Amino acid sequence: MKTIKLSGIAAALLVALPVYAQDAQTTKPVPQTASSSNEKTAIKKAQDEDDDMEIIAVTGIYQADLKARAMERESKAFSSVIATDDLGNLVDQNVAESLRRVPGVTLERSEGEGKYVAVRGLGPKFVSVNMNGAELSGAGDDRKVGLDGITGDSLGAIEVFKTLTPDMNLNSIGGAVNVKAISAYDRGDNTLKIKLQDSYNEMREAHSPKFSIDGTQLLFDDKVGIGFAASYEDRQTQVDEVRHHSSRDMNFLKGGIGLSETELANAEEILIPAQLENRREIADRKRTNATLNVEFKPNEDSFYYIRGNYSKYTDDDIAQREFYNFYNGDQEDEVIYVNPQTKEFALSDIDVYNQYFIQEGETVTTNYSFGGENYFAESWRVDYEYAYSKTDDESVGDRRVQFRERENIVYGKAGRDFITAKVLTPSEAAALGGFELDPDNDVFAGEADGDLSDLSNMQYDNLFMEDSTRTDEITSFKLNFQKEFDSQFLNSIKFGGTYNEREHYRDKDRWSYTINADDCDGNETCIAVANSNITDYDYSVPAGDLFTYPLVSAQDVEYMVDSTKITRENATGGELSIDSTKEDYVLTEDTYATYVMAELQLSEKVSVITGVRYAHTEFSSTGFMSLENDDWSFGGEHTLDIAVPLPESSITYSEYFPSMHLRYEPNETMLVRTSLWTSYTRPSFKQARGYARFDDDISLCDPTTNTCYSEPDGQSALELQNYILGPDNALQVGNPNLVAMTSDNFDASFGWYPSKELFVEVAVFYKNIDNFIVDVSGIQMGLDELPLTLPVDHVSDFAIPQDLVINQVDITLNGDKATVYGMELSYNQFFENGLFWQSNMTVVSSESKLDDTIRYEKMPLPGQADITANIALGWENKTASLRLISNYRSDILEQVGSCPISADKNDAKACKTWADIYQDDILTFDIKATYDFNEHLSFYFDAINITDESDLRYFTGNDQSGGEILYQREDYGRTYQLGMNYKFY
């Protein structure tokens, strides 16, 4: 299938289709601000030549393409641009999806919606996102900023910079995205437009209305320009998901009940999933956006602005989940059947449970900036800006009920895009295992008492409630000076700096506990619900084939929560649970940078920008060591829940970043650029903050017998003080010692502009990355080797030796070196018959090296796609357009399994290359049609994801697993949009 996709795209890029261009007058819009050494003179000249110049609004595809090419060509750095006053001209629901047509740009989806941007095959963590040049805040643990909350109607342009000059923020190895607010000076005229839209999602079977208004106004003889936009959308979505456990590796399994010791010792081992979770997310997402951009040009030497953007995103989310915990049945006497040929298995003592989760969240992002620029002393310019960005993500009153039946017999099988689970009766299990079932001598030894053929056995056993707040706040100030020279070789010198303060914190209050009627304080309703099972409610199996067992209704969930939440005080002893503290943290990051750069004119056709930037970072974080268990409890007392604060972690690092950018224009139709530049990417908050979290299902070992237990087997809480934490527990740990990865970059491009109707560009690039950052799973590491010191002496319920070696540690590390090189091809052509063709392809290859104690072999750079391609084939005339848009991205290595050089490469337990996680390649097709009823009214229709593609992630696997094994699959269906635009003037 992959060969067909790649060959088809390669063939398509070689096809030349005729293209028509609208015969439209083109004029130079008044720039928003004079940003280069020669722009001020150019503006004056244009105004002197024709003070009454008519500004033509860009509306057609051809005109939008022309304006984008012009902006790219004039840019000091190599960039790609979406330039239009109506981003609805593409199949897009937000800014992130608008960017899909930019060369080398692809999307990372979240629940079926484009959200994060990758550039040149490098993932979102390599890409910085700015609004009007200022860094955007985001409430997640990653630095990547979601663009799904920004509507295209509020923007004037989107720039994607592939190279960065010293006066830019260099925190970006892959590229930088700058979202520019709607501007009256950019549009050059008074405008007002409204949009009405309705979209329909096949999977949700629901409609999603949207309304927006935007406009610009020039006042007081064009001394004041106002741009504004507002929008509201109520988006109904559904995503069906099948996934593996999020933090556990797959399990090794062999043998079966009835085998002799010799047969068991010689049995072939297989790899199976640790868990199956079937999940359905049903969301009602309301988005409200407002943008205001007020600009003031009192004279030709001064420019001032105030810009603000407000975004409110509410998410009323229902999550329905069905779990099969295969890792419960990992003891020898719980393995019923293993088939090494088909990789099928059957286990006893398996928990099967479902959850109904109701979440009501709200995310509010506020960005504003004010600043200006002034010319003085004939040849000097100063520009300055104060910017503020804050995101508050609040989810209050989240609640979840859980029904569970323990000790079931479960059959399982897994493949690249599926995990199957089925509960068996003892007779079915015996027949599968090839032994006879003796009712008087239970071969399952009490490990198969579950019976889901009777749904009344699925008991209400857990109540979950949570309040959570995340906040990310960025304050920045920048100041730049530029001196122009009347010299044959020196055009200008520019210098300045920026200062940023960032605070990012999370506060969570969570209660998750077993429901016990004794905690009801005699309340009869509470007692009845605490003792209830799923048949006591209005239950049903959700539509489709995702679920096997029924779930209760949302109304019943609310009734159960209201009836039993009074148990919280008794169940928790009036204290916050461990979950209320273990994920809490405070991060601070103060950075500053200074730079100096010069623009040289080597000849009439050759110019050079060169300079150096110095960047300094101070980072600190708080966090917890936590251990929470589901099975080690004694008489309702959860004595083994532990959350101990870690000492504050901090790190400081800084470096110089020189660069040189050459521009050569041999004639009016050709442009050649070459750049040698350096940049960096800081680790994400999750990667760099200090924390240590042991998996919820722990094992404790008796050091006298070397026997380990995953639940009490007659021990008392007092006896466990002589036990130690087992080596097979899973541990996730942050790494406060991470430093930013740095990159030496080379770029060269050739752009050919033979006519307005044809554009061809070829670019090559190379990146040499030091200290690249990679997430590693399942490595073996001693606690005394971790990048932070764990307060194990604070644990008194059992012992955690300081030198304990954990066999499954998930951690982020600085690798050694990585190299990335590739080629970017763009080809746009418009023909007289109305057809047009817009296409680009980026081909990338990479190689990275971790420390030999982690992974002995070289591998692709995590987060990098080998091939990305975008093709739009369409037709337009003065009143209508039709486009078929295709986007392709090859597979991506997301997470690396450990395989140290000392490990036996034939031992899958020591060399876990099978644990590498990839995101599968994806090819999508969208259709967009527009029709202009008259000069004011237009209609459009979009069909999105018409081939019903899914997002798939998988373990690489090996012979023992039968090949690739599913990690996560998301299905989100097709979406159709119908809308209208009305332009008042």
C-alpha cells in the first residue's frame, strides 16, 4: 500500500497541467510596517507615484497565489506564505489546517482535527509558533502550540520561515510559524464580511454551526487603521479509538495450564499487549474568538499599534471506555493458552471494566501587544514591543463512574491495526487449551471466578472526581535599533534584544476510590447505589462495533455521582488523594537574547545578511515522586499510596548562534538564496520537569525468598515493611538535566518566476543536530543513575533500595548527534482554460545516535517524516472554483525502545527494539467548491477526509509478536461543510 501511495504522488508531481489565471489588476498594498532597510523608501516612492492608487482585495486563488509569491520573494529569510483576506478559500476549519498546502508543512491531529504543525518532516516540538511575532502560550505539557483555536477569518497572513536571521527567535530547528492579525493597512481598504457555515460529521451524525464577521476600516485620512474579527462555532465531534496501555510495554507470555515443567521450559514465548482500551470521545466544542488590531500612522516617520486576540474554547466531553487488563494474568498458573504460530492467547484473572467519564473544560487564551517604530536622525529606526500571552485551562467538576468484574478468562489477539479481546467461559477456555474441565478440581485455581454472561456481576466499584487547572503565562519585551548607511557595500546594521518571563503551573484535585456502602453514613440511597450493578440502570451497548459490553446512560451517571459523592470524606479520611498532588508542579523559565547583524550589498544583484545571536535560559521546576496502587489495600486502608515532594530542579544554559544569508537575483525571473545559520530547540515541560511516577500496579518482593507479589497473598501491612519494591515495576521519570538541542543548518533554494502564471522552486537543506532530545521507553536503569535524587528514605510502608535497578524506565535523554538532510520541490501553474495545479513535495532523510548504553544502533530522528506532499488540482473562473486537495505524510518514529550495546541482540527482553512506536503514514483527500452569486454573496462546500482515513500508531514488534502491534488507532470519519460569505463592501 505504501509503495502505491509514494509512486502515485511522485508521478503526480511530474504531471504538468494547463492553468488559467484571472485577468485581475495587481497593485502593491500599503505594508503594515516598514521592516527592512529599504522598505521606508519604497513606501514613499509608491505613494509619490500614485497617491490615489486603488487597492484590489485578494479573493481568487490565483490572486492569493500571486500575493503569497510576492511576500515570499521580498522576505529577508526563506519562507512560505499563505496570503489572503479569506482563508476559507481552502478546505480548512482552522489555521492549522490552512497550513497544509504550504511546502513541507504537515499536521498532527488531535481527535480528528488538525492541531499542531510540523515543518520539513520535523515534528511540532521543532517548530515555534508566534502571533504577530510574539510567542504564544499553551496549557499543555508540551511546548507545541495548538492552532485549532484560531480561525482564518481573523488573520491577514500566515508565514512559515524555513531559515531564521539573527533578529528572530531562534528557538526553532524545524521552522517558525508567524500568524499575522488582520490589518487595515494590509488590505488597504474598508471591508466588512460575514460568514455563515454548517458542517456535518458522519460519525457523530450531528451538525456544527459557525458564524464569523471580519472587517477593516481606515480613518482620519488613513492615519488610523482598524482590523477586527469575531467568530463563534459549536462543533460536534466523535472519535472512536482503540489503544494499548499508555505507559506499559507489551508482555512476554508462554506456556499454559496443563504443561509439564519440561514442556513449559521449552515452550515458545510470544509478545502480547498489556491492555486493550476501547474508547469513544463524544465532544461538544464551542469556540469564541475576537481580534482587534488598531494601527496609527501619524506621519511617515512613526507607526504605533495595539493588537489583541481573545479565544475561549469550551469542551463538554463524554468519554466511554472499555478495558481489558491483560497484565493481570501474568502469573504462570493464569496462562491458559498460547499459540506461537497465530499469536493467540487466553489468560485468567483478567479485570474487565468500563467507565463513563463526563468532563466540562474551558480554555481561555488572551494575547495582546503594543508597540511601534520610529525613524529619527535621517537614518535610524527603532522598534519596540511589549507582548503578553496567557492560557488558562480549567476543568471543574469532572466525574466518572466505573463498573468492573474481576478474575475473568479472556482470549486475545493483536495485529498492526487491531487488538481483540473476548471473555470465555471455563468450558470454552478448557477446549481452547486442550484439557478437560473438572468441576471438582478447578484447573483455574480460583483465578477464573468472573462470569460476565451474567451482567449483574459487573459491579459499581469506583468513583472518580477531579478539578484541574493549568496556566501558562508569557511576558516579553523586545527592542531593536537599525542604522542605514549610504555606502556602496553596507546597507544597514541592526542590533537589539528580547527578554521573556514564563510561568507554567498545574494544580489538580482528584479523588478516585473504591465505593463502599459503609462510607455512606447510613444514607439509604447512597447504600443502594454503592451496592448496585449495571443491570440496576438504563444500560445499553453503544452503537457500532467498538464495544462488547453495555454502559449506563449519562443521566444514570449523574444520579450515581450525586448519590455516592458523600462517601468521599470517609473513603479518603478527609485528605486529598495522591492523585491530587502527584501531577502538580510549577515551572519558571526566564530567557533573554541579544544580537547584532549587518546587511551587505556585495553587488547590484548580491546581498548578504550576517550576524550572531546570544541566547540564555534559566529553567526550574517542582514535582513529586509518586506511587499509587490499585491492588495493595488492607481493610480499605490504602497504605501504599505515596506522593513525596522532590527538591526543586534547575538548570542554566546559553550559547552563541551565528548565521549568514546570501541573496542573489541574476534577473527578474530568478532568485537564489543560500544560508548558513544556527538554532536550537528547548525540551518540553514534561520532558524537563522533575517528577518520578511508578506505575499504578506495583509488585513487592520478599527478599528472603525472591518471590514477588502483585497483590496481597496473606501478608499484612506490617509485614510489608520487610519487603522491597520489585525490579519489574514501570517508572516514568522527568529529566531536569536536559539541555536544548542545537543545530547547524545549511539551506539553498532556487526560485523561478517566468510569469505570473508559473512558479517553480527547488530547495535543499541540511541540519547537524547536537544533543538531540528523544523519549526512550523500557530501559534498565538504577535509581542511583537517574538524573534526579529520589527521596526513597521517606517511604516507610516498604523498602526502596537506593541502588535498586528498575527494568522498565521511561525517560527523556539528550542523544549524541543527529543529521537531517532533504529537498523541497514546489510547482504552481495556472492556465487559460481555468485549470490550475499547486503542488509541493519534501523528501527528508535523517540519522541519529543515542548513547550506547541506551541504543547501540543508529536510527531515524524521532519526530521526522521522510516524505510530505501536498497537491491541489482545480479549476476556477470569475464566479466559481473547484479543487481536489491531497495531503500525504510518511510514517514517523515517535518513541524509541532500549537496546544497549551490552545486550544480547537475540534476547528480546534485553534488546527492546520491538518497543519502537511509529505513527503510520497517511494520505487524505478533500474537496472544495465555491460559487460567487454576485460581487457580494458567495457560497462554498467542503468535503473533508473523503476516503475516511484513520490515524494509526503501532509498536514495531518482532517475530514473537507476529510483526507490528497496535498502539493507538483513531477513527473520526468524514465531515461536510456548507457555508456562505457576504461582503458588504
